[in-house]
Amino acid sequence: MRIVVAHNRYREAQPSGENTIVDSEIAQLTDAGVEVLPFIRSSDEIPSMSKVAKALLPISPIWAPRAQHDLSRLLTEHRPDVLHLHNPYPLLSPWVVRTAHRHGVPVVQTVHNYRQVCSSGIYFRDGVICQDCKGRVLGVPAIKHRCYRDSAAQSALMATTLAVHRGTWRSVDRYIALTSAIADHLREYGIPDERIVVKPNAVPDPGRPTPLGDGFLYMARLSPEKGVDLLLNAWRRHPVGALGTLRVAGDGELRPLVEAAAAERPDVVYLGQLDRAGVRAAVEASAVVIAAAMWHDVLPTVIIEALASGRPVLGTALGGIPYLVGADGPREPAGTGPAEVASAVAGGGSGAPLPVGLVTGTAGWVVPPEPAALAAALPVARSGAAALAAPARLRYEQTFHPDVVTKRLIDIYAGVARTPNLA
């Protein structure tokens, strides 16, 4: 099987989980015997472009003529079975879907964000979830609020791009929704069920989990939508040392808040930006990983890394987080299912009611994105971590292991190969 993987890399100055996932997926496919033809552009190329190329940049999200020329040549020469698209902006453009179809090549796209509808891609503005552009032909609110790169002009261009390519997106042969929440987003956009499959990302197997450490680990970009301020607010509602140690890793605009908390309380430790070895050490030192997103976070890789290491996750009930911890499915009768048994263990077997809004999944807990709810859930997660450690690892092995995910991806390719939807 021969697959073109098309992706516009985000700037290396801003670490991108999407870049990492694309690189890993290419490696996993290659190891599985798939011939991968990368069609990659990078936003880091923009400063070194010619004057003519830079002059064409404003229209590139809509059309990107150079990319279409290069892709046509690649498709003609290699005649691939499928084109797999990730991020098309700004140097590829959704027009690559039309180019592929013109060559009789079906298109699969992995949906990493909400940019079919939202110009910023994250449904988050001014500190709160925002879906003002949902259902609109043209995202005028995005222009008004300068949602794309804090520029009215660039926001107008992106909103126009989304309007122009509504038909393009509806012609994609198969959408890969990373979670059930993204599948719902696509259905709301008008994509029929038969064109949507749920396939999460994978992370490499770190090996047999080590015994649980103590306390909690938060590891994410230190920005408002990732919820570090929500977490610190919840943490301060407990006496110093009552919950063990809160380790915070990452960097971003809210770093001063974390540094102030670490200076104020000895049970808060700021680890800074970690390399892979540092991430592994931080996970192993902890018992529970926290994902305190304030937006509909699509698929936080840190959660999969936690499950791979046998660490349950306490997260907010937004985006893909309930899916990741196995808390998004139908609930079994009270007291009968594994989630309810785990809840009883988490409550210390006392029969005391669990915090309002807390749902226990097969590999962790989710709560509303509110300080009081998260504060009430912290001791529950700490006492229940041991009961969910093995189920967390099992969920990784069954759902997020590279062998499982890569096989699923190859099956998706096989299902659309040579049968493009030209609608």
C-alpha cells in the first residue's frame, strides 16, 4: 500500500503535539510495511520564501497554487492508493483534497481541532468556551474578535477560507475522529456517519509500569485554555501537604502563576519544560496525572502517556478527555459495572457519596471544569489511584498501543483505497 501523508508543520518555536503525532504515525506505518510518501510543508519556511511566494501567502489557505502543482506531480508519478491529510494551513490549503480527487485518489483526514468551523480551531476565546461561529456560513464573530493570530485581516481570510471550503470538507472520503467528541463535532457539521471512524493516536509503549509514586502531575502548555489556574485554585482549597505533591511541568504565559504557587507552598513543585527522560521520571514519581482543560481539548497526549505508564487520570469533562479515560460510554446499573466498583474503592469503601458531577471511568475520573468540583475530586483520585492503575494500563494496551492503532489506520486506508468520493 502506498500512502501520501500531507501535513503543514507548525513552527518549531512552538512545540506541537500534532507535529510529533504525524512523525510517529509515519514511522509506525513504515515499520508496518506501508510505503509512505511525505508531502510536508513547514511554517518555518515562510521567512525564507521569495518575494513572489510571500506575495501569494494571503491566498494560500484558500488555494496554494505551488502546493497543488507539486502535489499533482507527486500523484502522477507515484499513483498512491490514498492521501492522508493532517493540517493544511497555511501552505497546503484544503484544495489538496480537490487536487487528490482530480487524480482519482481518495482522501482521509485526521481531525486534530475544530477548524472546519472555528477560525482559531479551539472553540475558546477570552478565557471561556466560544462557539459563536457554529452554524454560520461566514464566521463574522471570528473577524470581530480577531480570533486568528489576533489579526482582523487574517481572521477574515481564515473565515472566508472556511466558507469557501465547506463543500471541500464535505467531499473528504473518510474522516478520522480522534475521539467520540470529535465524531459528534463532524456529525454536527453535516458529515454522515459512514464517513466517520474513531481512531485515537498512539504513543510508544514505555514498558511495564513502575509502582505508583505519590501525588499528582500536571503537564501541559501553561496557557489559559489548559487550565493550570483552575488546578491551582482547586489545590489551594486543601491544607499544605494534605494531597502529597503537585508537580507542574511545561511553559507558557501563565508560568508566573505556577512559580508563585511553588514559592508559596512547599507541596507545589515547578519542573519547567521537560525532555523525554524528564517526562518519564515525572510520571513515575506521581500517582495521578491531571488534565484540567478549560476548552474542548481534542486528545491530550499526556493522558495516553499516563495510561501507558499505568497512571490513572483526573480530568475535566470536556472534549476528548471523557473518551480517553473511558468515561464517555453508557453507564451500567448503579453498583454493577467496573466503573462503579472503582468508585466505591475510590471512596475508601465508606459508602460516602462522591463529589457532585464526578464520573468514574475505566481509567480515571472526570469532573466539571470548576474549582470546587476539581478540589473535591482530588482526594478521591488520590485514594483511588491504586485501584485504577492496572485498568489504566489495560486501556492503553487495548486502545492506544501503536500495534492496535496502526492496524486500525491501515484498515481505514484499505476501506477507501481507489474508491474516492467525488461529491
